[in-house]
Amino acid sequence: MNHERSRELYDRALSVSPGGVNSSVRATMPHPFFIERGDGGHVIDADGNRYVDWVMGYGPLLYGHDLPDSVESAVQSHAAAGPMYGAPTEVEVEHAEFVARHVPSVESIRFVNSGTEATVSAVRLARGHTDRDKIVVMRGGYHGAQESTLVEGSPENPRPSTKGIPGEFAKHTLPIPFNDPRAAKEVFAEHGDDIAAVLVEPILANTGIVMPVDGYHETLRDLCDDHGALLVFDEVITGFRVGGLGCAQSKFGVTPDVTTFGKIIGGGFPVGAIGGKAEIIEEFTPAGGVFQSGTFSGHPVTMAAGKATLEYAAENDVYEHVNRLGRKLREGIADVCAERAPEYTVVGTDSMFKTVFTRETPADTTDSCADGCRQDADCGRYDTCPKTGADVAAAETDRWERVFWQEMKDRGVFLTANQFECQFTSYAHTEADVEKTLAAYREAI
Ligand SMILES: *Cc1c(COP(=O)(O)O)cnc(C)c1O
């Protein structure tokens, strides 16, 4: 595979932008390949190489690179009408109505421009609503590039996970391990009167894919209710992907007070949103006293793309298709692993999949969740499967990035380069893409 032009472009990029990229995960080793265009479930790079694309823009692309006609024409007509106005448009009302109709917890919604902006605003909203400062987050959870959540450590000793955040800020964030009800109860016993919100991904989806253990979200729901804190589900990645149009909250049957969205809800354009009970969301200005504003918020092109995307999914077999391919991949990869690497754990649900390169072979490999780890206590792998962000981080993360990812790339399969981010199926992917990918897995793993 020739990568000459990508190497040249990267060389130029390094002269004018930090690390040569605009988002850190894109700086793959030894250099990223630059994309020329998409084609269905594939991308073609600057040197003309074609890859099956399971990265899907890191989550937003439910249809791959071929938009349904209705989405494409909605985008084009709104772009042609003049891109944006600084005054409201009908399409943002229609998009809000659609989301409120389909997502159990959403009565009212504010659209913003990124998932990060959504979680920043949700944290401010929770603090304003409760008149409290502290936020509980999960270790290994991800809520975008924001001050309140780039925090690691423990409730007793929280510290910023990056340079540039004052230690004083981090003190208001209490990181606990995911899937550990006892740690959640302890943090509320200690800090209950100061906790504004628990901010949690319904499924850890940026550190492997870790499903909640039975009853975990119910425990969080009860603790929040008992202590007057808000339960905030960060569905930026799971929203309109897991659980179909009802999102992960409908799959798990737990109703958060506030939900953050991003990715798919903008149909491939920059987006975020904060939805929930009207009495809470209406604390945003100008209805209430929590300041929130944005030049590009509710951008007509994004709103048109997002609305047409979700409407198309409501009227076609989109989730059936993407979930079926997701299952085929997970089952197929589980077969490959059973043969070649029984210590590895296949994770994922619906249209998300990943293989965590866990190190320990379970005593009983016969009876595992073939369709992705479910955190099922009766499963033979339960003692060795990853249940927290730390468990995923303890896997062979370097092997994924330095060997396996490269080998898959050389075989024309594009996965996320690090061990932590997950892969996605789209409506444009085919059975042939799955077969090609499984054949590559068999050789590369
Ligand atoms: C991607 C993601 C974000 C950040 O969204 P951006 O649009 O990248 O700012 C926040 N939370 C979760 C769960 C995400 O997956």
C-alpha cells in the first residue's frame, strides 16, 4: 500500500498545526492517512487506497458516507437558502419535537454545537438547579474536552487529567469506578448534600465498551433521588445508536433527569444537545437563570440533517440492519478469538463493537456471551472480563495500536487506532464488508 501523498500532507500539516491534526485521536502512527472521500461503508485515502471504514467519524455516521436522498436534499436546500441567521427557524422546532416524541426523558431540549458543549452546559445546569458544586463522574468515562470532567483519581484525591486545569477546579469532581455500586453509595454517604449530579455514560463507550452490571443504573437513580441530585446520562455516543430512537435509556429502562446528545443527532454535522424534564431544562436562559448561548446553536443545516436522519431511521429498517451487522461482527470475532486468542474479550451491543485485548484466559471459555460481553454474572468469563475503565486500560493497549491496528490497515480495514475507542456499523455496510473484516481479523490477531 502506497502512502506517499498522505505522508506529504502530514508533513505540511505538522508545520501549521499542533501534531498535524485537529483532534488528538487522529494522529495515528507513524502518520495518519488523509481521506480523499467516502463511498458507502468505505473511505478512499489521498493515495487511492480503499478501506472498509468502521470508525464512522467516531460515531456520528449512522448511514456511512452515503446519505439517504432525503437527508442530502434537506442539507442542500438549507445550505442554499443561506446557511444561518441568528434567528429561529422552523426546522429546529421540528427536530426538537421529534426528539421529545421519541426519547422517554426529554420534554424540552437545547441544541448546541458539540458533545463537549452539551456536557459543559449540563454540568452548569445541574449546579444551577441544585445550588450545589460537586459532580460525580466515572473513572474511564469521557464527556468531551471540558474542565469539570477531565479529572482522575478518587473522591478523596481528585486531580486534573491534563495540564491547564487548576487543581481547585478538580476538587469539585468526584471520580468513582464504573459498575461499583458500593463506591457510589460511599460517595453519596460522604458528600450527598454537596452533589449536584452524577454524570455517566449509560455504557462506557470511550474506554472499551463496558456494559453496566445488573442494577447499576437503578442504584445511581435511587441515590440521586434520595439526595436531591440530578442523574445525567451522557448519550452523546449511545444516543440514537443503542436502543434505536429511544436511546440507551429506553434499552435499560432507567429515566435520567437530563440527557446530553451529540454525534448522530446532527446527521454528520457539528452538534450537541441537552434535553430533559421541562422544569429543569427551562432553567437555561432566557427562560431561567443558568446562562447558555451560542452563535451557531440550532444551525439550520445541522438541524435539517439531524431531523432527516432520524426520520429516515424511523421509517426504514436502519437499526435492524446496523444491529444485525454488529451482531455478525461480534459473533465472528468471538469465533476468531476462541481459536487464536481466548484471553481476548469481545465487547459491544447494537451497532457498536470492539475487542478488548484482555490478558487473562478465563477458566471456562465455552459459555461466554458470543454477541458481546454483557456483564452477565453467570457467564464463564465474568471473573476476567473488563468491568471498569481501569480493567480496559490494563489490557494490551500497545499491541492493538502498534501491531494489530497496522495489520488491519494494511488489509484495507480502518479501525480506531487506540484500544479505547469503539467501532460502528452503518446502514451502508454490507455482509461482504463483514466477511472481509473477519478474514483480516483471522490473519491479524
Ligand atoms: C464524543 C463524546 C463527547 C464529546 O463530544 P464532542 O462532539 O467530541 O465534543 C462527550 N461524551 C461522550 C460520551 C462522547 O462519546
